[in-house]
Amino acid sequence: MSQAQPKRATSRAHPADPCTVVIFGAAGDLTSRLVVPALYNMRRTGLLADNFSVIGFNHGKMTDNAWKKGLTTALERFVGNSGGKLDNEAWDWLSSQMTYHAGDFDDLTAFQSLAIKLKDAERRRGTKGNVLFYLATPERFFGDVIEQLQKAGLVDDGGPDGDFWRRVIIEKPFGHDLASAHALNERILKVLREDQIYRIDHFLGKETVQNIMAFRFANGLFEPIWNRDRIDHVQITVAETVGVERRGSFYEQTGALRDMVPNHLFQLLAMVAMEPPTSFDAEAVRTRKAETIEAIRPIQPEDAIRGQYGPGAVNGELAISYRDEPNVAPDSVTETFVAMKLSIDTWRWSGVPFYLRTGKHMGRRTTEIAIRFKSAPFAPFRGTGMDAFGPDWLVLQIQPDEGISLQFDVKRPGPRVELAPVRMDFKYADWFRAEPNVGYETLLYDCMTGDATLFQRADMVEACWRAVQPILDDWSQRTPADFPNYASGSAGPASADTLLALGGRSWRPLNSAAELNARRTAKPKVDTPPPALKSPERRAATKRAAAKKALRSTSVKKTTRGASVTRATRGAPAKGATRGASAKATAPVQKPKVKTAPAKKTAIKKTAIKKAAAARKAAPTKRAPTKAKPTRK
Ligand code: BG6
């Protein structure tokens, strides 16, 4: 027997348990695009047991060969798209383990004949009675299929310590609101134990998502600053360039909020915001995540905005509006974009806003978690002409270009004291050779080995729906009047910008790397070099600036001395603005500053003030060149 064992903390990649995988919805898109390619990859990388079989369950008669032929075509396309060639040996082996089983989901006899086939597989292929039922069907069939399995006697496995196992993978969406998710949980928990249920969210199969825990908890560096003391806010973006493609009917019922937020985006949120678990045991991790989701304050309607794409251009190609997509109503009010602000009521996150956005037909495909650190104290730079600092960002790039980057300010080389934003990049591709994968391999493997860490527990799913329920309720009452409200290929509707602007913030650009590069290479606008930092001239200039201020206010107590000085600001956004918008958003370089004549150290009397003023007038408008301090190499 293979009992559920947490394996996440180890990297041992031994083959999974012998088993049969029964795929409900075997003729569907999910099966051909993801589930079967994942099984194929698992065979190639030695993750499948030799004692293995697959039964495809679907309504509609079809021969084994016809089913496998369709899958072969899909697999060839998938392998070809990733620049490879079909591994015939692996596919021949896998397809020889596969059979098709026709039947309706509400027909008990189809499940009884399935039971006979499973016995046969157990006997002939040595699968030891272990069965993984994969529900790759629309949500409305989940409850029915599970009940039929019970009636056919297919879910009993003698408990967690039985001699074999029966497990069920349930695809998202798990319910369509809090009430339906709760009802579904109640229904299936009458039939299955919680430890038999694997509610899948394929985002958790992504290496970069799994890495969030490793990154946070395996490095002493980050955890101490991972809180409200150091973090200003967090932005989570899942921007897609694809539209709804052939999924119009599904999407019309679902919309961006249900499709992406209580599942994918909240998974990212939970990973980034959870407290450290006491171990990598599935329950320890899932409990921490559940606590985090439960601490999300119910999101108020005014903190969420929705959008729908109109026509435009995506990746240089003309793109139609959502309402022109197949199987979409011409006056549809389904949202294809959503953005929201939420708060997590914990000691760690109190007062730190989390901004989430996701949309289709956007200008660039990117999934990232961006952590914005609080600005440095201003004091040492006071009077330098630098009136704002650039934000420090830690960005976990989930896809594409998987990696992590840290953005901070450095001194731009040259005589001028000017800051420039730069980025330190870690790219997965530079360090690791990745096996081709569709993201389901790890999840299937985990299910076959009884590791539920990356799957959703009943309470987690319901907590996710609970957090977004106020928005669902509000949106069902109010019809958006401005749809479509963003152009295909843009960064979403203007109201999404307003959501952040209210807090004095802005979204990171979808193409932040290009924007950063533009900022870094932007030519300084002033060609008069300022003195080097900490030079005597620099110190004098500061004093003069203070003196000038004092003179202006006519309550001058002291004079200052030193040469005239000019200083340019760094090319940073103006205070209050963030780097999000574009290179154009940078603050204009300040005009050359103070020029004062030497003045006496003694207290200034009125005549002295006059003299100083006259001297200033007489001073050259361009300051004398200051010798640059050599830059350290
Ligand atoms: C699915 C959604 O769950 O995730 C799709 O239903 C979305 O609408 C997809 O496109 C995004 O996943 P990925 O892995 O392509 O980023």
C-alpha cells in the first residue's frame, strides 16, 4: 500500500505508485492538451510506474484506435510547438496502456462496466487496485460522477491505511460562488474522505509558483523584511494576450473573476502571504494557506473594477472585440478583465494593500508577483535636488521568462550625483535545464504518490469564494454601462489605474523590463555636471541652499560660503508618481540651482543681505566646472 506521504520536501523522483488513471471527459480539450501530454512527459522522465494503465471515459461511441489517433495528433502538435520530436518509444508504450470506455455520466451501467475493466487492468497490468479518477468534465458533472462511482463500488479503498487507494482529481472551477462550492463540498464529502479529494489548480503545478515557498523559507535574507514594516504594497498580475478562443460559451457563464481570481490569483497570493509552515507536510502547508485566505477582508465592491475588451491589436495582429467572439452575446456584459485591492488582516500584513489584476487580450503576456518595498528615508539626500527615490521592487516572474529580479537604485556613473534604476536578474533558464512540461506532471505525480500539498482543501476553496462573494453579489445587481472599456492589446481599462491612483500608486507596466531599460539608458537632460557627492563643493552648496532659503525668508541668522553649484535631479518619477507608467513619466530634470557669492561668517545685517543679493546678481549664470570625483571601479 502506498499511504499518503508528504514528498514535497524531498527531490527524490522515483516512479509513482502503480495505478490506473480513469479520465472522465476523455474526448475533451483538457485531456488532449494537458492530461495526456503530461502522462507522456511523465513516462519520458521515468515518473510513471511500469504497472500502469489509462481508461478514457466519455459519452459517445469511439474505438480505442480512433481515440488514440486524435490524441497522437494533439501530442505531435504539442511536442512540435516546443521544438521537439515525438518520442515514439514513450508514446507507443503509453498508448498501448490506454483504452476507451463509452458511457454517459448518469448511466450506472457504464460505471459498472468500468468496474469490470478496472479489475481487468489490475489483473493484467498489475496496478494493484490503485485508481486515480480524473474529472476533466464541466463542473455540473462533478457531483453526479462521484455518486455514480460510489454506487458502482469504486471509491472504497479501506481508509487511509487500506491496501490500495482510490483518489479523485477535480478540475476547477470548483463551484461558481460560495453557496455552490459549499454545496458541492457537502455532496462529495458524503461519498469521499477529504484525503481522497484532490482539487486541482494548475497554477500550483508551475515550478515558479512552487518556488515561492522555497525562496521565502529557505533563505534567511527575505523573511525578516517580508512584512508591513518593509513592504509598501504587493501587485499580482496575470495578463494574457489570448482572448476566449473557442471557450465563448464557458466564458460567458464564468467571466474573468470566477475563472481566475478565487483560484489562480489567490493561490499566488497565499504563497506570497502565508506564514511559514512548521513543516512541508501537506496539512501544515495547507493550514497556513487557508489561514491566509481566511484573513482576506471581504472585498468591497468599490475596491474592484471590471472590464471587457474591445477591438484592437495584440502582438501586432488585429484583434476582435469580446462581443464578436464565437458563442458570445453581442451585448454581453461578461468581464474579461478584473482588478481589485484587498487587505489581509494579519499582524504581518496589516495596512499593506494587495492589488490583483488579470485580463485577456492584453498588451503582453506576463504573470508576476511584484513586491514593492518602502522608500528609503529621505534625510541623507535632503537638499541634493533629489526629491524622490525610485521604488525597490522584488519581482517573482512566474511566466514567461521564469525567474526573480530585484530592482533598486544605483548611482549613475559620471560626475553628477544621479540615481538610476537597475535590475538584478535570476533566470531559471540560465541555471537549470527544464524538461518540456505542461504543468500537470507534478500534480499528477503528487496525486499518484499521495501528496496533497499542492491541492485545495474544502475549507480553502470556500474561503476563496467567501472573499470575492461581495463583488459577485454587487456585479450581479449592476450592469456595466461602459463595456467594452479597454482596447485589445492595452493594459486594461482606465478605472484600473484609478484604483491604484487613489492610494498614490500605479501599476507596473506590463513590459517592465523594456520600461526599465528605457529609463536606464535615457540621456540626462542637463549637460552641466554637478559636483561629486560629498565633495567640499557639494557640502558648501548644501549650506548655500540653506542660506538662500534663510535669506528669502528674511530671518537669516548665518551666512554660508563656497562656490556656486548646479545639480540635476536623478531621472526618477516625480513624488507621488511611481515608475509604472513609462519612461515619459520621469520627472523633468531640475533647473540649475543656487549661485551665491562668498559671504562673511558674521551675522548678517541688512547691508550684508543687500551685498549678498548684489553679488548673486553679478555671479555668472553658468557655474564654473567642478572637478569630478573619480568614480570607483
Ligand atoms: C485557466 C483559465 O484555468 O487558466 C483560462 O480557465 C486561462 O482562462 C488559463 O487562460 C491560464 O493558465 P496558463 O497556465 O496558460 O497561464
